Amino acid sequence: MDSISTGLMEAFRLILTLDSDLVEIVLLSLQVTVTAVAIASLIGLPLGAWLVVNRFRFRRLTISVLNALMGLPPVVVGLFVYLMLSRSGPFGVLGLLFTPTAMIIAQVIIVMPLIASISHQTIRDLWAEYHDLLISLNASHAQRIKVLLWDGRRALITAVLAGFGRAIGEVGAIMIVGGNIDHATRVLTTSIALETSKGNFAFAMGLGIILITVAIAVNLAIHTISKTERASTW
Amino acid sequence: MVGGTTILPLELSGVIARVRGKQLLGPIDLTIGATGLTVVMGPNGAGKTTLLRVMHGLRRISGGTVNWAVEDGAARRKQAFVFQSPIMMRRRVIDSIAFPLILHGMDRKSAKIRAEDWAIRVGLGHVLQDWAPMISGGEKQKLAVARALISAPEILFLDEPCANLDGRSTREIEAVLKQAEHAGTRIVMATHNLGQARRLASDVIFVHGGKILEITPADRFFNEAKTPQAKAFVQGDIVE
Ligand SMILES: Nc1ncnc2c1ncn2[C@@H]1O[C@H](COP(=O)(O)OP(=O)(O)OP(=O)(O)O)[C@@H](O)[C@H]1O
Ligand SMILES: [Mg+2]
């Protein structure tokens, strides 16, 4: 009990004094996650829409694969990316292992199926609504995708935020491919794991508070957006 | 008509529409010529919507042919359709009306100027900036008519465009349709509003049980319908 309260005090001190190690870790976390979610969205959102407006042979199969990928254990993704990027792997020459880029790659793989799958469901409902109109107006496939993404943007932001929530809290994959190297690839989740195992609870808790704050903020944003979507005025 | 080649006449021959083996429509033989305002009448479930969708190419046919005077892609660009339940995009009223123009390459500013003009013509001037899914049922139908007419189609299909409209709004829409007709737009409209059919139709297609029972000039349909079903329908009786 005592270690918790002193830990909390120390945690707030670290946050309020903007401890430089803490700030560095937070910034790297945000940088990796924001980049990964941006890339995953650029692929996942159009993919979700594309899967709705195109009827092709392996469409159902593709959607099932996407849904299956969504449930992929991050550790396994980490292992896979590790093998790809390790010196003997096919992309070993790029020397990306244990860099933030490797962590971004892993997170894109983890988060993209989630974003694609959620946006697919959203867009499918909108397409059912718009179908006759867009066909009647002779909209091309690219135009259909564009219109659906634009008019569904509020619901799609929820998909992106869900991806962000998953990425920022992820630990297994980025631990493997990033290596949790001080001042290089140490992010919120990996250093919480490390500091806890070292018995350094104050620092771990400071990081934990920040992580929880970010997660709550994202959830609040999702909640607010889905609420305004029903009242929809933008 | 916007000059140049015309997509009319439209010819249907031996057209059959089925859903999972169940025949909804046909066989239909029909020509939609270059001029006039054709009203498609018939009781609920007769096949009016199905017929219009087949003509517009929204429903695949299981037999027969649907031919325009030009190739299908070119014909589609000169058609417009107003659906039985209006489809409201999640946009403002003015942006919804401007949508077909912007989709086909007009710059936003000119498209919006025209959209405003059309909104006022159908009586939506007071809700220009409102969110389209939020306006009233009748206003949605007016929006759909404006959105269909804004691209100056050569032929306009309307599926019960006045179903939710009060008397005054119905007259407003009818006036707009008459103007469009005078400007050269061919109109094919489904309705079971007899009064409206009398006011607008130059000829009538009477559909029953998926088949066309009569195609006649309007005055003949209302005064001397041949089939007992059409007679009953004109008299406001229940059609068996
Ligand atoms: N996709 C479908 N699957 C099964 N049956 C259908 C389908 N579409 C239409 N039908 C049936 O075809 C018949 C004709 O339908 P349609 O919508 O063309 O009638 P309608 O004349 O427009 O009727 P209303 O006046 O009620 O609009 C109806 O019996 C309807 O149930
Ligand atoms: Mg109908």
C-alpha cells in the first residue's frame, strides 16, 4: 500500500516537472503510434470501401482473412516482422530491426486489419443506402469509394481511433522488433514492463498514468463522435 | 433535350424479370417514344417499380432486351431516376442537389449556384443549409426531384414522386415536371394518384400482376378502358 502511494506521488512529480526521460518516451510512443495508424488508415479505409463496392471472386475470402487477421496475437506479428527484418531475413539488408521503423511496421500489420474491417462494416451500411443513387448517377468505382469514405467520415474516425487505442497499448510485438532500447526504441508500454520488473514503480506508474489518460481521451473522443454522428451536423 | 443525338426511343421486347425463379414482370413489349409524359399505373405490387428499374437498367433482366437508340453507357448519362423512397445523402440540402453536377466534373461554385436555383424552384429555398436526412418527408421528395432535374436529363423516371406530399406541394412538383416536359425532358412516372395522372399524363401504361394490360392515350384510358381491371382501377374500385 505504501509503495503505491509513494509511487503515485513520485509519478505526479515526474509528470509535473516534465522529466526528460519520461517526455522522450511519451513522444516516441506517440510518434510511432500516430505514424503507424496514419499508414494503416491510408491502406485500411480505402480497402474497406473497395471491398464493399467491388464484387470479385475472392471477396468473401478476403473479408474473412481480414477478420481473422484482426484477431492475430501481436506477439506472433512481432515474431514474423522480426524474422523478416533480422539480418538473415529477406529484408535484413535494410538494417531496420530494433529501430522505430520496425515498430511502425509491426503496428501497421496489427492495426490495419482492424481499421479495414471496421470501416468495411460501416461503409457496407452506407453503400446499402446509397447504392441505387450512385449506380443511377453512373458513378465510377473510384467515385463510389470517395463518396462513401467522405460521407461516412464520422463513423470512420471511430475506426481510426479504435486502431489508435489498440496500437498505443500494444506491447508484445514492439518489444520483440524494437528491443526496448533506451533512448532509441523505448516506448510507454515497453518501459512500463521494464521498470516494473526492475522494481522502479514510481516511474512505471507515471508512465501508466499517462497511458491511461491517453486511452481514456481516445475513448471519450470515440464516444463523443458516435453521439454527434447520430445528431449529425457536420 | 440537350441537343445532339437522342437516346430515345427506348424499346423493350420480351422483357422478363425474375427473382429466384419467381416471375415479377413480363413478358413486356413496349416503346417509349421521343415525346410525351407517360404515367405507369396499377395497384400495389403490380410491378410499376420493377418496370421503371428495368428501363433504367437498375434491375437485371432474365430475358428479352432493353434497347436505347444509343449505346448503354451513353444512354445512362442522359437519364435520371427519382426513387420511391428518397435517398438522402449525409450532406446539406444544397450539396445534395449539386451532387450529380460535381460528380460529373462541374466546379463546386457553379454547381452550387445551379443547385440553389433548383432548390428555390422546387420550394426548398428555406432549407438550403439544412442537413438533408433531417428535412421532412415531403421536402426529401422535392430534393430528389431537383437533384434529378439538375443535370437536364433527356428522360426522367419518377417512382411515386408525390407520395408524401400535401396538395400544395404536389401542385408545385407537377408544375416543375410540366416545365421540364416543355423544356424537352421525356417523363415516365409511376403513380396511383388518379387525379395526378389525369392532370399530367399524355399516355398511360396500366400494369397488373407484372403484365402490361393497357398502353393507351390518357383520355382513352380514363374514359374507355378496355380491361375490367383498368376499368375498376379508374373507378377507384379494388382491382382483383
Ligand atoms: N427483390 C425482390 N424480391 C422478391 N420479390 C420482389 C422483389 N422486388 C419486387 N418484388 C415483388 O414484385 C412485385 C412487384 O413489385 P413492385 O415494387 O414493382 O410493385 P409496385 O407496382 O411498384 O408496387 P407499389 O405500388 O407498392 O410501389 C411485388 O409482388 C413485390 O413483392
Ligand atoms: Mg413501387
